[in-house]
Amino acid sequence: MKLRKDLKYGIKQTDKELLLNWYKLMRLGRTIDDRAPNYLKQSIGWSYHAPYAGHDGIQLAIGQVFEKQKDHLYPYYRDMLTVISAGMTAEEIILNGISKATDPSSGGRHMSNHFAKPEWNIHNVSSCTGNHAQHAVGTARAMKYYKGGGVVISSQGESSVSEGYVYEAINGSSSEQLPVIFVFQDNGYGISVPKKEQTANRKVADNFSGFKNLRIFYCNGKDVFDSMNVMYEAKQWVLENQKPAIVHANCVRIHSHSNSDRHELYRDQAELTYVAEYDPLAKYRRMLLRYERATEEELTAIDEEVKAIVKEAHKRALVAPDPDPKSIFDFVTPEPYVSTTYPTGLHSYNGTPLKLVEALNQTLRAEFRRNPDTFLWGQDVANKDKGGVFNVTKNMQKEFGRERVFNAPIAEDYIVGTANGMSRYSDTIRVVIEGAEFADYFWPAMEQLVDTSHDYWRSNGKFSPNITIRLASGGYIGGGLYHSQNIEGALITLPGIRIVYPSFADDAAGLLRTAIRSRGITLFLEPKALYNDPKAATPVPDDFEVPFGVARIRRPGTDLTVLTYGNTTHLCLDAAQQLEQQYQVSAEVIDLRSLMPLDYNTILQSVKKTGKVVIVHEDKVIGGVGGEIAAFIIENAFEYLDAPIMRVGSTFTPVGFNPILEKAILPDTEKIFNKMLELWKY
Amino acid sequence: MNTTALIYSFKSNKSAQVAEKIKELWNGEIILLDADDLTVEKFMPFKNYILSVPTWFDGELPKSWDEFVPALEDLNLKGKLFAIYGNGDQVNYSENFADAVGIMADLLEFLGGKIVGYTSLEGYSFEKSKAQRGSQFCGLVLDFENQAKQNNERIVRWVEQLKKEFQ
């Protein structure tokens, strides 16, 4: 039996200076934790505050074992003492609480009580509780690959383990064997919901007891020494074994969940007395005195010192600058890679045409040869001679190895979430993911995609997820609801994501190169019906680049403008040719290539020339990109229009599987031709 | 029989009720000590002990004993007899039912003490308990939440057993 006195940390054996420093940190944290609601009462801010009282032991321990700039830490919204213990100052905490421009987490952009200091690897995390578990796994993957020598610590409440993405994270860390510690701070409640209504096991860590390569540690999160010993042991184990661990810390929640919750509505007085009885700070103070490791005078002096620190921090934070409203457009999307060789995204190369799929494969391989900090994963992307369902990544694993090109589990959210996390390890890393086998299967990743889309803005430009998300998109293959639909209309509403959708091999290669070299997120939609279609094959210069937001006039014309992208570009070109042959009407067909950002200039120039516009896309007319483009034209070129703006797209239905249904739903050359004719005759 | 120390938290409710009952049933000399105010000097003079060790939270020692453990660890308890009773909840805390009884028993035994007052598991239904030793609990386990009506009978039987086992 191992006695407490034989462990690394204990009331008798721990150095007095360290004991008093812990007391100071705990007193500092609790003083701010107790004062935080006052800021809201005085209408100063901190409208979201989740008090940590009752979690003191484990939070102190997490912060103490964390080595800044070597380890990575993902605290959750209740982790105030964690970050104080890791070194953040009282002033930094209050700056975050009252959302000042100098808040190191987000400059007042993110919710209060979401503490971060990215320069120390204390990450800015979402309020979707527990979703950073996936980021932690991605960071741990990079930590292992680059032999960083540290660990990644992901902290969350026990109820957030109910989230499916947390399961995905722990499963992935177990199969990939990554150096990450998941800390579950178990206070028994998810807001007002008792933990028995979250999962059957009282200790949710037990749900993972069957996971291979994973070790589970338990501790009393209310007790400083037990928490310190277990966190220390867990870190040593993870470092030595390069495998993941869970630390399940039993805590109590002394106060309500947050300042919008009233726990007296669902907890009786007996329970509140019971948890208050085990106040970890009061216990620690008693222990210091009982075992004569500190005197009352010494502790009182620290109490007074902390009061003065917090008072001074409060004064300084109050006069700190507020965020400038003019700054709202800063850091929405990072500046992209700028092409000096092909600034207009055009070329005159006349070599042998490549199919679209060949162009993508060659570009990926060229970029991976050029930049060793590139990685690719997704479902089904690498097994012997197979490289994705359409073989876009064929032979990449053979050439670049399993550490850079590998299969992901069937967990779309995990694919995106770990891309986010891996990006956090270093800004030089570029990740390419196949977000799902088909774009229609990408919806489970929405949680991570949405979160990742605002990371750059939310962190006030301190973190840019540098990810190219490839998705085989669109119909005309008889794939039905899960293989033939489009998703760009829904996703273009998310600020922070670039969306490109090429129609030809050269543009696909050029846009992919630009995406991989750029910082930020690019949703790269590939018209799968065109992968091997000779219509989309073109000569492709080896170094071709297409800037974002630059359209390409695929067919010049004078009588009407056709704005399109992806599969329908080819249908529009066919329809334009028929129109010319049958009616001598000259239609200008513009391949937008890039939907976000959009080439407003080329659109306006064409509209001013023709006065008539039809917008064609495969996605639904209702809610499709065409609606935004039409609104833009009306606002900016209304006086040049000689006819209403017309649109052609899918019906407001899912795409049916039977080819008869698909044909009735998707645009085709005939529908486009008829609309162009109607427009011309108007 | 030597003087017996009965140690429980004077601030407690259920543990104190049990202590009162034990005191009432005890024939010999018994000294009541407050677990919240325990020192080595107060603890050591006895040979026979009855300790109240209810389980807190998900299988933890109560505050009073938890804070005394660092002092306890330095003691030699050889020759001393310990009987432990503890409250638990076999329905809501079925995975760690009365764990604290077992945690305390382990420590006392390691320090040289002898545990007496084992009781049968019969009549209880739970998943796991650190208080379980084979087909017995290493003490008296009471469940106020679910089997309060059986408390009296269980206490009476246990006290009679202790009278025989204590020296």
C-alpha cells in the first residue's frame, strides 16, 4: 500500500515555499472568482461567468504540471484557476472578463470566462463544451510527429463527455497513440442536469475503460495533493508511453453553473451545505495550519497581498482600451497566398491535356514535395493502390509515408477537428483533408467546421487554422441524396471560409495550389462528375496558380451574361453555343471559380456590357449562391439591367436517386438554354 | 473490556444518530471523540475503537478522516482493534457503495491495526464496494436512504458482535 507520505506531493513532504505559492494562487483565483459577479451587477461586463469554486485542487494541478511553450493546454470555460496556476495574471483574467481590447484571449471578441494565451500554447477554445478535445488530439498528433517532447492537456466538465465528438477524440487518440491527457472535472452537474442523466456510469471515465492504449487515472479534484500527484503521474506516464490518459477528477460545484443559473431551484439546502463543507480552499488552509506548514500570520499576509494584487489589477483593467468598432472586419480571413506568376489566374500553356483528377493528384504531390509540413487525411484516402473513392490521392501515401498521408476513421467531425488542432501546433503546417467521401456526408462535421470558421476572428488573429477541405461534390452521377448534392449554398453563410468550385482541370490545379499555400480555411469543392470527363481536361502548367476571387471568362459574349461554376459551367457553354447557332445570340459565360471571395469586378463589367444576367448553378435556387449574386448586381448595377436577373438551379427538393428524378431536379442544358432564350427575348 | 473510543463527527446527523445508538447499547466504558477535532494525542490512548466513516461523494473519505490521514500514517497501530461503521447509498452510489469503510480499513490494517466487526453482504444490493472482503463487509454498512428500517436491527446485532470481538 502506498501511503500519502510516500508520494511526490503531500502536506508533510512538499517544500514550504511551494505550499505557500499554491495557497497564493488558490487565494488569487478564488478572490477573482468571487468578485466576478460584481462586474455584471455594476454593468461593467463579465456577463458569462462559470465559477470554479470546488474544482480548486485539480485546476491548481493542471496549471502546475503545464509547461508553457512546450506543452499545450486547452482549458474550458470554468478553468480560471487552471490558467492562473499556469501563469496568467489577475489583470489578464479581468481583461478577459470585461472584454477589453487587450484581453490576451480574444481582444474582447470571445465570451468572457474563456481564458487563453496562445503565445504560451494556452488555446482559445469554443464554448461548444468539450469540442476542443478534438483539437487537443490534433495538436498531440503534431507533437508526436515533430517530437516536441511535451503533452497536450484537454480539460472539460464531465457532462460534456456526452458529446459524440469527445468520443471521437478519445477513440482517435487511443488508436493513434497520442500524448494527450483528457481531464474530466466532475462536479456532478451539467448546468442543472445531474450526471446520472448524462451516462450510466457515475464516473464517466469508466465509459472508456475498454479503450486500448488508454490509461485512466482517478483523483479527488477537491484535494490539492491528490490532484497534484495524479496529474504529475499522468503526465509522466503519457510522456514515457506516448499514449493518451484520462484523469477523472471528482469535484464539487459550490455555486451555480453560471450567473444565468440559479442552483437553489434544483439543489436543496442539505446538498449545498454538504458541498460547501468540502470547500477545497478552506480545507487546504486548514491542512497548512493543522500540520504546521504555515502560520495564521503567514496566510493572512498572503490574503492581504492577494487583495492588493486584485485591487490593482481591477484598476488597470478598468482603464484598458475597449475594442474599436472599426476593427470588426479585422481577422475574418487571413491574407491568402499571392501569385506573382499567374496574378490573373490565366495561362497560355499548350501541353497535353490532363483530366481533372490527374491535375488534382499531380498538384497535391507537387505541393507535398515542396513543403514537408503538409499532411493529408480523410476516409479511404490511402490503402495500397487506392487513394480515395475517386483516386485523387492515389500513390500519395507510398510517396510521402503513413505519417503524412493516412486514413481517418469514419468520423467527419474528427477529420476537421484534428485538422484544426494540428494547425495549432505551428503556423507553418498545412493540412489537406478529404472532409468526407462525398460532400453530402460532410454534415456531421458542421460542429467543427463552424467553430473552425471563426477561430481566426475569435482569437483576434492569433490563430489561423490552415486547412484545405476537399470534397467531391455535385450530381449527374445518379447518386441521390447522399452522393449527388451540393452544400456550398449553406456553407457560404459562414464568415471565415473561402469556397472555390472549379470546372476545369487547370483551374482545379491552380486553385488547389493557392489553397494549400494560403493561411486560413478553403473549402475546395470538386465536381466529381468531371473528374474523368474529357470536357474538363485541359493543359495544366506545372506551377499553375489561380488567385481567390478571380473569375474566368470561358466564353466572351455581348448579348447576355451567364454566371456559373462547377458542373454547370459545361452545360452553360453548351447552351451558349446552341443559342449562338440557333439565334445568333452572343452569351458571355463566366466561370466564377471562386465563390467566396467573389470576383465582383468581372461580374459588373460583364453586366454593364450585356445588361442581361442569368445565374446558373447546380445547388438549389432557393438559398443558393445565386441569390446573393443577384442582390449584389441589383444594388450595384441596377441601372444597367435591361431585364430581371434570372436563375437556374436545382428544385427546392433533395436530389432523387432514380435518374428520372435526378434529371427532373438538376439543371441541364435544355433548361439553361430555355432560360437564356427567355432572358434574351425579354 | 478496555475502554472503547467511539469517534465520529459531532457535526454530523446520521453518523451521530448511529453513535448515540451504539453508546446506548454499549455496556462497557466508552469515550466519545469528535473526528473533526482529532489529534494524535487524543486518538492514541485506546485499544478498542469504533470509527464512523461515512462515504462522501463518489467513494471518498469524509473530510474529518481525510484530513487526519497524514497524521495517522505516522502511527503504529499494532495491537489495536478497530470496528468501522459507515453510511452509504447502494442505489445512487452503487459503484462505490460504502467505499470509505474499506479505504479506512486498508489503511488501519497497513499500520498494524486489526479490523473487527465484519458483517454479511446479505440484504444489500450494489455493484462494487471497497468495503467488501469476500462475502463480508469489513464493518457495519448502513443505508439510511434505502434501508433505514433495517438500521436498528443491524446496529444491535453489530454491537453484540463487537462486545465479543473487543478485548
